[in-house]
Amino acid sequence: AAAVLTSVNALALSLSFSENFLALPLIGTILVLLTITAVALLLYWASYQRSKFGLIVVFLYLVTILAQLTGMVPERGREASGKAALNLPQGIQSVAFHYFPNLYIVSFDSMIPETLAGKFLGKNFSKLEYSQYLRSAGAIIFQNVFADRVGTKPSLNALLNLSIDPYTDDKENQYRYFNGKTDSIVYRIFRENGYRISSGFAQASYFGQKGEYVDEYVFSERAAERFPFCEFRLEWFYLQFFGFCIASDAVIEKSDQSEWPAQVLASIKEKASSKNERWLSFYYVFNPIGHTSLDFSRSDEKAFRAYKQHFRTQVPELASFLRELLSSIRSRDPDGIIFIFGDHGTWLSRDLKMESNEQFWVQDRYGVFAAVVGAPRCRQGGELVWNGGFTTPSLILARLLSCLSGAKVFANAIPGQKWEHDFNRFRMSERRLASDLFSVVRNTACHRARSNLFAAGQF
């Protein structure tokens, strides 16, 4: 019986890497799994009735194990083939950088600005240690920043295509950009400028395997060491071990997330110490803060009080992480640019419908913190000054690309791009977008010499 179960699970695991299987519709995958289960039950019954069938079962078991050992099933860290890249429009011009600093993008779960913390959690949250530290470290802290999309997967992947349709809303590929399974505009631009690309998420099961459009995909070492068979999955459900991986997630996740920040720092230190390679690094960190639980209700005073206490306790932890992050990069790579942003809000409005309190609903879910550290040339050229009523992570990244390439990237003016809400209506502060500490002098001659990266009408 053990041999049968192990063989079936090994077979099911191998299906996770079959492009033909992944391309099946939902009903097709269910029928395949039901067929495998029926065959397993038949083999078990046969082996119980006649011993020679037991030998067949053992043989099948050995074949599946040998298949894994000989590489028929991809191993952890091996490059996956992925689906074909999207055909990027001909209108995207070659983007040649003028200078080549390493770019470190780190996104934190539910990292919100002081304005919203004070507004929704209480006045005693109006000054947050991580914001105060970054301000003292010379960061440009942006005002009125809204996530391009909400939900971690939509937020991270939208950034990589500057929130441009049809890429952001491509149902088949919309969550395959972060780990490089499908090519993206941002990865492509950096790759064509000689950069290597590293991305990372604590749980490999969240996005799946490494794709061919990143050079490195980092995930939690601890989880892979404890339960490596749980680290590969389909996008919508687990195949492995008849639900064991689902149950183990609850146990693994906490230890994963607590050790993951240190692993992110180690990976960034390695990139910052590299003298002969250019790196674009993009990592996501759930802890220290994290959003409210799925069953959270703001009307539940005990739950609301508990989350506020959690938030208060974890904010200094995030500030401590940022101190070590900046120290690690500045000591090894003083020219590196650091882009920090929240993936979405805290979701205090989880039990509300948008129409019940539209402003609160949008600000709470979409309002995020964003800051850039370093990038002195971008400050001098004026790329990081925004005169509109709001900005987003993709607009900030577009401005950084403008700075590096000398070509203006108007991410918010490209035909085909749309925002999910009219964010101008939901500004969190009346302050316009600028540095809290720096008066940036515009280089008008430089601006006149620059051409648009995306010509009108190309999307």
C-alpha cells in the first residue's frame, strides 16, 4: 500500500511539470487525477489479492523514483521551460541605459504610509519608525501612492509590465512574470542592457518554479529542506501527497516567513558585492507586518485591537530590517538604487463592500508606502518629481527607467493602460509628490533632449 501511494504521488508530482497537463482545462485535469486515483486503487486491490501484482507495484514505484533521479522530473532550482513569451509590441523602442547602477526592488506586505496609519489605526500611529528612518537616511518618500493592483500576485506582476494592458490583464500569463515563466517589459529592458535578474518569494509554491526569463529565483531554504516535495504545485491546487502539503503549509509558513528576511539580505549582499555583474533584484517580504486575517472584521473590537497591537509591535522590526538593508547595500554598492514599496494596504475593510464607504475601501486596500533611496542623478534630473495628484509603483519605476536611459517613460500615458480606480478622487494627502527633504532642481536642457520611450498609439 505504501509503495502504491508513493508511486501515485510521484506520478502526480511529475504532472506538475508537464506543459500538456497544465494546458488542460480544469475538468480535464480533474479527470486525469481521478483516473490516476482509480488506477492506484486497482493496483492496491490487485496486489492485495495476488502477490505478483505487488511486484508490479514495486516496479512502478522504482521507475518513478528513477525518473526523478535521472532528471525526467525537474529538480529544485533547475530552469523551467515556461510557456512562450508574450509578443511585445513593435512600438517598444530599444531602451539603452546611460549608466548602470544595480537596482534593488523590495516589496513588503501591507506597508502603508503614515497618513493612512494615523487615519485608520489611530493618531498614535501617525509617525512610523520605518518612515522616520528612511526620511533620516535621505530617501525620497512619495505621497499619495496607490498600488497598481491589489493582492500580492497582481501587484508584483503588474509592476513588471508598468501596469500596461494587455500584459497586466492577460488571464493566461498575468501571474507568470515575477518568477520569469513569461517575459515582461521590465525584465526585458534590463536584460537587454546587460543585467542579470534575480527574484524571490518565501514560498516557492506561491508562484511555482523558476522560469527561463530570470537568472535566479530564490525561495525559502528551510521549507525546501523540510518538505521539498511540497515546493512545486499548480497555480490552483496541490497535487502532492493527497492534501499533506496543504496541511503542512500552516505549520511551515510561520517559520518560513520568520527566516526569509535574513535570506533576502544574504542574497542582496551577494549581489551588492558582485563587481563584474549588473543585477536587477526583486524580492517580496511578507513579514514583519502582514495584512489582516481572512476572517477579520473591523467591527470586532477584540480583533481590531489585536491587529493594532500586532502592527505597533512589527513596525520597529521593519525599521530594523531596513537599517540592515541600507547598510548592507551602501557599504558594498554605494551607487545602487533601492526601491521600496508596499504591495497593498492592510485590508481593514475586508468585511466591507466598496459602495458602503468608497474612500475608506480604496485607500485601505490600495494606499501604500513607497520610497527610493540613492539615485542622485535622478534627483538632479527631476525624474523623481511628480506633479500629478497620485502615483503608483509602476509610475515610479517608469521614472527610474527614464533616469537610467535618458528617455522619458510616461507609464500613465501609454494607450492601453488603465487604473482600476480614479485615484485622484482618493488622495491620502493634499501634498503633491516630492521629496520630504530635497528640493530637486530640474535640468530643463536635459529634458528637452530626451525623447519619449513609448510613442503615442503604440499600445
